[in-house]
Amino acid sequence: MFSDQQSLITAVNQVMPFGKYAGRKLLQLPEPYLVWFHGKGFPEGKLGEQLALMYEIKLNGLEKMLEPLLDKK
């Protein structure tokens, strides 16, 4: 799915474009929101792939390890 470091950095810093958490970076989305998406189905395309990755990251407790990748803007 994500074969290189830049893709991971991009996914972590992608801004949620819609919904209750619009404007938040994907890594900063609450786990229950990602679990809801997992149950309902992720959107098609790149955003869906990135959300699925964030779900796996949160499910496995890896978000703290990836926080240094967040842009500080």
C-alpha cells in the first residue's frame, strides 16, 4: 500500500477534507472515528487508503512513534 517513507509522511500530514473532523491531520483523528469508518467502509481512492493506514496505526498503538513526522505548521 505505502511503499516509501514519503508516502507515510504524506498520509500522516494529510488533512481530513470533510466531516466532523475536517481540518485535522489524519494522524490526529480519534480512534473511534477511524473504527467507525472501518465498519462503514473507507472512501474510495487515496484518502480511503490513507484512512485505512491510520486505522491500522491506531489499532496497533503506533501513533506516538509517528508524531515526530507531523508538520508543525
